[in-house]
Amino acid sequence: MTTRNGAPTIRRERTAMARTGLSVPARQALADKILDGRTVLDYGCGKGGDMRRLAAADITISGWDPHYKPHPLPSPADVVLLTYVLNVIEDPAERAHTLVTAWQLARECLVVAVRTHHDARRLHGTAHRDGLLTSRGTFQVLSHPETFATWAQQVVPVRAVTARPGQLYLFRTHEARARYLAHRYSTGPDLIAGSDTLADLASWLRHHGRPPKEDEAHDLYAHAEQRFGTLTRATKAASELLAPEELDGARRRRKTDLLVVLAMDAFHGRSRLSDLPPTLQHDARFHFGTYHEASRRADQLLAALSQPAFIRRATHASRIGKLTPTALYVHTDCEPSLSAALRVYIACAELVAGRPPLANILKLHHDRPAVSFLEYPEFDAEGHPRLATSTLVNLAQTKVETRDYTASANRPILHRKEEFLPSRHPRRDLYARLTKREVAAGLYTEPHLIGTEQGWTNVLEAAGLHLKGHRIVRD
């Protein structure tokens, strides 16, 4: 349908979905604890699916939509969700105005999500303005993750944090941003709060590598003093519940976590100590002596990562992962054990594009400043899993290249899966036994032939073998 002046009629309301579950952006925000204890507004809520499901999860939420829920008018909230709204607006000026309006309603954080070229790679339509007009009369503009973040920062005066490709968090306060970064880059065990003071204190020590302060854990602090007389005595008793190496390991891990958090915080303008949540303040002082020293160490890491030789040394020094002439490959299960330098390297790539939620293999390039996020959906089930998607983040050019292999008949595959995993992984021995048997069968003598499905199939057939799960079987 067209109007009298020949312009097509855009039916935006037709893009609203009747969802059977939470949308990906809402699910991501929930997992990232952006919504915890906050009031939420779903701005452009469509048919209200996310609203109902978040309310059922005890989130205090309201919604507004110009077609489905125009009344009452939207009111400010701690967190505003603006998900899959901007991409259906055909007028760029209105698109920017909508972002500004949503930002003005957000007291702490604006969550923005759009369709990326990869998300909508099978979408068809005719060119219209800067997007596509579909056969249903709807409009979609597709974004590149890195350019979307740049555009958003030009419209709203804060630097965006990219949660995943096509999803941004725009924080109003340093504290809200630091709270998210602390959650995002925490690798310690989850804090457990139960009815036993000693067990709770031991859990705190495992997570933070230090005893709590009264202003961050008032109840735990008070109960510990009440039961043991002083926190020092309580901490000594709780430490006896830990293995000898646990507390030292917790301290090393927490120091590394802090360096990653502070390195990422530096990209947004270094926060003052008073801007940080109390727990981060105490962590910095305990593990580094002063906040200034912690920040200096994080800044040193960032400066070093701009030097190719430093990246090469950091990848080659890693005792974890599979090193090749161009890159270090590691499973995401290895991340907590990587050096601070390599974790900041990965975090810098996430800053550009976010992390694809299904990525489970990280390719840390040492021949150029780049990180690839690789998706192998059947990593655990298949002896030689096939690559589904590769997202390459070029840090020098701040560009992202995503390749979809799912339609390919000859996809890249993995061998020696155990080399990607930490030494204590429960399935590492299973994978290592498969590799040992394949080597003994002479299947690895020409490695250049076996890196793809077809090449591997040919080698197996020539040897009269096939795979059943993680076992070699003769034909």
C-alpha cells in the first residue's frame, strides 16, 4: 500500500511478536543482573510478552507501546528496555529522537537492542531509505555491531557498553556501570547466603579473597561478630573450612578480575573511587593497597596490549589452550584461568562488538590485534565438532566480520579437543583417549587434509573407519 505522494505505508505494529519466551535482549539483561531490584519500563513493548514474563520473575515492570499500549503515558524507571524498536523506524531522525526519549526516561540504564545483519541474514525485501521494506509492509534497518555503538554514542552523550552484538547498555551513573562490569568479569564462585554464618563467611572468602566490611555485608558482618566476638576470629574459623590453596587462589583470581574491570572502566573515563560500589572500593584497597595503584596496573595492561610483541609473548606464555603459528585457541571454560593480559585482550574485543552468546571457543590472534569468537554448538556431543559461526573482531580497525558456516557442505572441524580445555575439565580424559586412538590409527599423518568435514571423511574412509560419538569403529 502507498500513500498519495507515492511513499509506502509502513505497518510497524506488524513487527510485534507473540513470544513464547523472553526475548534475547531481555534474557541477556536479566542474566547480567541489570534488572535486579530495579524498576523497569519496556518502551515499545509490543504485545507485552517480555513485560508479562519479567513480572512473573518478580521484576517491577511497566510498558508502553504507541499501538498496543498507548495509555498511560510512560513514566521514568531505573532501567528502560528499548529492544527491537529502533530497527523498525524508517525515518533516521525519528529513530534518533526515540533513542533520546528512552534515554530521558532511564534513571540508571538504557538497554538498547537492534537487528544485526547476521541476525537477519535470511531477511528479504526491497531497498527503502537505509533499510528494507518487507512483503508484509514492515521496515527493517540492519546494523553492524561496531557502527551501531558509534551511532548510539553520537545521539546519547555516554559511551555504550556492548553486551552482545546488537545490544548496548547505556549507563547514567559510574556506579551502575561499575556494578555491571564487576558482575560481567567476576570469575569466582557465586556467593551463597544461607543460615550458617560460618559457611556464608567462607563463601565470601572464596569469592573476594578477603573478609567483608560492615558497609557492604552488614548482616554477615554483624552475625559473625555476634557469634565469634570479632570478625578476625570469625574469619580465622571460616578459613579453616577452605583447602590450603583456596584462599590464595581466590586472592589471585580477584586481583585479575579487578584489573579487567578497571581496564574496561578506563574506556569510559576512569571512575573516582567514590563512584564505585563499596565492594569494588574495598577489593581495590585490599588487593592493591590503593585504588590509584590498581588503576595504574590496569592502565599498564591496556598500554602493553597496543604492542604486538606483548600480545605474542602473552599468548605464547599461556599454559592453557592450543597454540598455533597465528593464534591461541581456548575454550571459554578456560577464561577464569587465563592471565590478566589475555582476559583484557578478550574484553577489548567485547568492547567493540560484544560477545556472541553461543561462542564457546576463543581465538586469540598473535599475528595481528584481533580476537575471534567461534561457535561450535556440538562441542561436547561430537568427536570433531563443526564450526557454525565465526565473529572476527579486528581491534586495529575496530571492525567486525561475521561468517556463517551452517549452510556449507564442508565446514571446518576441530581435532584434539582436550587441548582447548582446562586440565581439570571432567571430559578432558575422554577427548584425550579419542585423540590417542586416532593418532595410533595413523589418521593425523597429513594434518593439512583433515581440517574440514570432507577431508576428514576421506581420511576415515581410506582407513576403513568411522566415528561413533567419541569412539573409532571399523567399517
